[in-house]
Amino acid sequence: MSKKKHYKQEDTLENVEYALSRTEKFIEDNQKILIIVVLALVILVGGFWAYRKLYRQPLETRAQKEAFYAQLYFERDSFNLAINGDGINPGFLDLIDEYGSTKIGKLSRYYTGVSYLKTGNFDEAINYLKKFTTNDPKLKAISTGAIGDCYSELGNTNEAISWYAKAATVEDDITTPFYLMKQGILLEQGGEKEKALNVYQTIKDKYKTSSEARQIDKYITRISL
């Protein structure tokens, strides 16, 4: 048994030595290529770090500072100034042009869309709101619902219902019943009472604590007559 064990150890050592020699030969034969690959990885990692630290982060910081007055005008319902700026400070359109790839630049599309909605420019509002993307569920619901508001104002009821339905699919205890209610009212006004009733019933059954649920019985009773 000891001899077999000894032979196995020798075989293992020979295999290891053989593997090492092959590895050394591969490194020797491909030394230039390996050096180029390593240098490329170093440059890639270093370049990405430099991009983030020296360009991207300062750009994001500068965009946030530049957006201060546009956001302030928006909060004060000065929507034209929010969109176009005041001649000294940039508006959201300027921020989109200058910082479109930043978080502020992307958010400016939402602000611009809502501002156009508030000023009655519904086509432009739809244009900017459709370009807005976000990972925030509530903000996604609100921006989607705002598109529904635009189509409703334009008299395009079918599109409005469709966008309210999309907004309602973003599950949230506040926004979901709110947009379901808007959807139900338009369905009812369009004579689609059965669909409207289903929407109202969903509010009653699933969102019992919402402000919409507190008044939903009168809508259900009215439509059931």
C-alpha cells in the first residue's frame, strides 16, 4: 500500500510539474499579448474611474446647482419661467440640452412635461412626458397619469383611459386608486357602465383606506340604477 501511495505521489508531482512547465511556456510564447491584455484592462478600469470621478460626478453636481431656480419656479407655479428660464438662470429646456444624460437632465423632461400641461400646451407636454423614464414607481405612475390628463384635455378619451389604466398598474396605495377613479369616470361618461363598475368595485375591494374608496359607494349606486 505504501509503495502504491508513493507512486501516486510521484505521478501527482509529475503532473503538477508538467502543468507548470506548460503554463510557463504559454506565458513565454504569449508574453507580448498578455502584457497588452493587462495594460488594456488597466486602461479600461482607470479610464472608467477617471470618467466617473473627473467628469460624471462634477457634471451631476453642476447640473443640480444649475437646476435650482427652475425647480423653484416650478414649485411657485411660474411654469413659463420654469420651462424657459429667466434670462439669467436656465430653465428646464436648457437643462435638457446641457445636461440631458444626467439625473437632473432626465428629471427635467418630467418637469417640462408637467409645466406644459399646466400651461395648456398638451401636445408638447405629451412629447416630453413620453421621453421621461424613471425607476421610481410613484413618479412613473404620476408621469404616466399626466399623459392621460393631456389626452383627456385634448378630448381623446380612449387614449386618456388607456394611459390612466397604465398609471394604475403601478401598484401604490395612493396613486393606483386615484388613476383608477379617473379611468372609471371616463368609462362611465363614455357609456361603458359595466367596465366603469368593475373599476369602481376594484377601488372598493382593494383600496379600502383610500380617499377614493370613502366616496365610491355613491358612484357604484349611481351606475347600478
